[in-house]
Amino acid sequence: MDSLATAQRDLAQYLTQAEAVILPRRLSEKAELAPLAPEIKLRVGVDLGTTYMVLVVTDESGAPLAGEWQFAEVARDGLVVDFVGAVDLLRGMKQRVEQRIGRALTHAASGYPAGVPSVEVRATAHVVEAAGMECSGLIDEPSAANNVLMLREGAVVDVGGGTTGIAVLEDNDVIYVADEPTGGTHFTLVIAGSLGISFEEAEALKTTPDEQPRLLPLVRPVMEKVASITERHIRGRGVNHITMVGGSSAFLGMADVVQNYIGVPTQVVSHPVFVTPLGLALHDPPQ
Ligand SMILES: Nc1ncnc2c1ncn2[C@@H]1O[C@H](COP(=O)(O)OP(=O)(O)OP(=O)(O)O)[C@@H](O)[C@H]1O
Ligand SMILES: [Mg+2]
């Protein structure tokens, strides 16, 4: 097996492991953990996404140990719009994880959409600190995603709930980042409008894989919008491969639509939703 195939298989395994510790919603569904030994150093990532708030804990090597996720509309385009709600949710998630691993979470790294003014970015750090953790650092989200993907070249496109974030890599370095509105919320709004159903019903339909083939024609224009945003930002930057992450990249056919629109080979990683939160944890120095 060539090294690229090995790397992809390892990445798929890594992301499957992350989902296994983060995804089950009820405590009873989560794998029981023996209390972690105090000498195990932890990394913690907090993603205050537009739609999902995620807290993930890894060991020093980045192996996922525990996590929590929750539907939360506390941030918009990098702005914390519900500070008190965000702190409450995060504190609850932190406590549940602490119970499960038998360790206090004292620090965390967090992120912000690329290009958000630094004053607004601080609000994210304040949420982490008000929830009882020292904010060890902040990093833009597509760069965080690349902590996991470790791409040397090409572009990372993170299609979340509210926005599409883009990072262009060259020789291992992030040379350009951008972030624009258009994400999963827009997919849901289009489905709700087309079918005459509520936002909640449309969200449930959209995230049911069996429903996606019939919904694809409805959301294709939104996917093309994601593609046109991406194309505009990568144009002239020598990108010859696009890697997609973020919850909305999981929609059936996303890679094909983007690839056909832009004409650059495009791939969605398997299990794309927790790539950025994991990358935030990798930004947190182990303690
Ligand atoms: N299987 C799926 N198919 C399609 N969409 C999905 C799926 N799973 C999750 N989503 C969508 O992904 C979005 C959440 O993704 P993610 O957690 O990456 O966003 P976020 O970080 O909260 O938002 P942002 O990055 O824009 O701030 C939601 O709109 C959700 O409906
Ligand atoms: Mg996100």
C-alpha cells in the first residue's frame, strides 16, 4: 500500500475513534473509562461552532480520549451571540467529561473562523475561561483542521453550519485563509423552503443519509455556492487538490459537485465533522 493510502486509512481510523468517544449523546451510551492516571498529559479543544459546540480531549499524542457535542446556536460568523448560554453549555460539557475521565480539565485551545477581527476572537477565549479553563491559545479553524490532515499542499475547505472556511497550503505552511457565510444552515433553509416544512424537520431529513439522494437536486445550488466561494479564494494560488471537512461536507455528492465546478480533484475525508475540533485540541500544549 502506498504511503498516501496508508495515511488515508490511518486518518479514517483516527476520525472513527474520535466519533466513538464524542458522538453518543447520552452518558449511558458512552464507553466506560477507567479514571485516567494523573501523569497522562491532556490536550483539550473547544469548538464554539455555529451549530455544534464540541469539546474534545486527547492524550499527549493526540489520541481521542473523551468528548461531548451539543447542538448550540451561540456563535455566528465567529461572534459569540449568546455568551451566558455558551458558558453554561460548555461548563456542562466539561463537567460530564471530567466525570467520565476522573480528571479536571484546566486548559483548552479554541478557534475562530479565518479572517475574524482579533477583538471578536477574544470573546471565544472569554467563554473558555468563564467555563473554568485557561485558554491556552486560539487558532483559525481551517488551520486547526490541517493539524489533523497534515497536508503540505493544496486547500482545506471546512463547510460547517454557518460558514465555509478555506486554508491554502504551500510547503507545509498555511499561506492564505478566508471564511464566508454559506454552510449547513443554508442547506437546511433551502430544504425547508422547497418542501414546506419547518427548519427542525428539514435538519432531521438532511442529516439522514437515506434521504440525501432525493434532496441532492434541491441543495445542489448551495453546494455550487460553496464551490464558487472556494474557487474564488484558491484562484491563482496553485491549488491542485482540495480536501473537505466540516459537518456539511458529509452531504452525499459534495466532493463531486465541487470537483465538477472547480475542475480540481476534491475529496471529503471520512467522518468530516470532528476534524476541526480535534485540530483545536492538537493546538493545546499537553499538560
Ligand atoms: N451527515 C450529515 N449530512 C449533512 N450535513 C450534516 C451531517 N452531519 C452534520 N451536518 C451539518 O453540519 C453542520 C455542522 O457542522 P460543523 O460542526 O462542522 O459546523 P460548526 O462548526 O458548528 O459551524 P461553523 O464552522 O460554520 O461555525 C450542521 O449544519 C449540520 O446540519
Ligand atoms: Mg466549524
